[in-house]
Amino acid sequence: MRFDFVARFSAVLLVCAVGIAGALSYFFARAHLDSLKRDLITTAVGQASAALQPTLERHMSVNEAAKNVENFNPLVRGVRLYTTQGDPLEPASGPPVTNYAREAIAQQNVVQSPAHEVAGESIVTAFVPLAGATGNYLAVAAVDVSVGQLEAQSGGETQFVVTSTIIACSVIFLSLLTLAIAAQRELNRRRRAAETTFLQTMQGIATIVDQRDPYTAGHSHRVAEYSAAIAAQLGLSKTLIDRVRWSALLHDLGKIGIPDAVLLKPGPFDEGERAVINQHPKIARDILGAVEAMSEIVPCVLHHHERWDGKGYPDGLTGEQIPLLSRVIAVADTFDAMTTNRPYRDALSPQEAKRRLQDGAGVQWCEKCVGAMIVLIDGERVKPPADQSKQFGRRLQVSDVYRS
């Protein structure tokens, strides 16, 4: 399957969806773990306060009470007492904790230290102000709580949550992607069918136009192929190549509205007849303009008789004002007209047509488009019809209708 826009978009969306799901699940798992830490520390602090408060008021040793707290809560790694100024009380040795003790007394609340490593274990110390019966603070208890053990226990749970979330999101996304791909394939099939029908319809219309003039049988189809070849030589996209092919097929559609007396005249046109036949691009615009699907084709058809020097019709556009695809069709149309028989002259050779195109480059036609056509002619990649003796297009007579 070609790695087109849908595939790229799906891949990016999958990565984003899995990434967001993983990040959110990790965030919520960590939030849950932090909540457990807070609950653990709160529990440890409450137990320490309950055990040490009466002991402290009776001026008794706190060793037994501290051991009870440590034994009761397996995540408590130690309990120490400090004065309200942060000097050590129990045990008497050790560094002071002046800042934490004073902060706990000032806030009248528990103050926690950042997590730090003790013997390879992550520890958080909670400093708890202890008040006596009179309400005065007598000391500050430091309770060491192991959060590393809790993280180790919760790590597997976090990994399971994140992995499960990612797998679930991936399964859901892949299921939706499968449906989207199936729908896209069906849409592509219908689009190809519609494009085929569209192209066949335009080919049929072009054939009808060509059948009106015995000297232009197959003209629109050849101009379409020449135009597509020029566009490819210019390096245009497939979309533009298809568009110029469709436009070239219909470039003479407006001749449907030209009277037979003018269109089928065997000799040169006079001034009045030339003015009439010059209306065919506008007639084509009026016909195609009513069809929304033809909106991108209309400008190409309308301006294929403009000249680079501004002496063309219907609007007298000059140079780059002329749509590129119209310039392409103009060169292809002229080459086919020069290399096929006309009532007033025989077909020219491709080399003579090449010389005339070169003479008119930058005056009548776009130099870039003429240059591309020259490359095609030299490489024999465009060739006029080999047999021009048969006249496939002709004006139907009444006897033809009854004979059929």
C-alpha cells in the first residue's frame, strides 16, 4: 500500500495518541503515588505525635516510644527529638536542624525535607511540632520515613498501568484506523470510477465536436495527448497534467455554437466570419461554467487562443497573465493544426512545424512551452497521424439518418 497522506497522517496520529495516553497514565500513576506518600507521612506523623506527646510531658525517656512507632510502622526509619530551636534532645548527639525546627514552630504545622539518600534509601524527614498540655510547644520531632520502599513497591504497578493504557489505546486506534483505511479505499475506488466516467464523457463530447468538421477528425484527442506530454516535460504535477488533458479535450467545445456556414467554410474566413468563430472560447466558458466540476477547466479553455504579445482573444491577455495550461494547449493546438491537412493547405512536416514554433516563441507562444514541445519533437515523442487520407469527421446528411 502506497505510503500516502492518509498513511502518514495515521502514523503521526498513532504516535501522538500513544504518547499522550502514556504520558497521562504516567501522570495519574505518579499523582496516585504522591498521594500515597502524603498519606504515609501523615500516618507516621500522627503515630509519632501520639506516642511522644505523653512521654515528653512526663519528662521520660523517648527511646521506648520511638521504638514503638518504628515497630508499628515498617516504613518509619527513625524518630528523633529536637528543641524548639533545633538542638538535639534525643539522641543528644547529632547536628542541629535549626531551620526546619523553627519553621515547624512558626507555621505550627508539619514541615517536610526534600527526599535524600540515607544508606542507599530515599528518605523524607517530617518535622512535627509537639505541644504540651498548656499549649506551648515543647519540642520538635523528626520522623524519617522511607519513600524509596514505597516507590519500589509502586513501580511495578505504575508500569502495569502505563503499559495497559498504551495497549488499550493502540487497540482502539488500530481498530478505528482499519475502518478508516477501508473507507478510504472505497472512496478511492469511487473517485477512480468517477474520474473514468468523467474522462469518457469528455472524450465523447470532444468526438462530437470533431465530427462537425471533416478536417479536424481526432483533433481534440491529439491536442489532449500533446498537451499532457508538454506538461510532463515541464515537470508539472500529475494533477495539472490531468487537468490540461481534460481541458485540451474540450478546448474546441464552443464550436458547437458556431454556425455550419462559418465552421465548415472550405476557404479562409473574412473579417466578420473570423469574429464569429473567435467567439467559441466564450461559448465554451458559458457551457462549462454552469458545471461546478469544470470550474478549474474553464480558464484553460477560455484563454487557449491568447497570444504572448497580447494580440490574441478573447481578452487580449499578455505574457504571464495567460494561464500556464492555456499556454500549453495553445502550442499543442498549433502543432496539430500545422501537421494535419486543412482545406487550404496540406499538412506540414514536424520539422517545419518546429521551425515555425521557434519563430513565434516569445511573440505568439510562451517560450517555455515551445521549448518543451521542441524537446518532444526532436525525441519523436509526439507524432502527427500517419494516415490523413480518410476523413472520419463529417457533417451528417438527412440521407445518413434514414439509411441507418
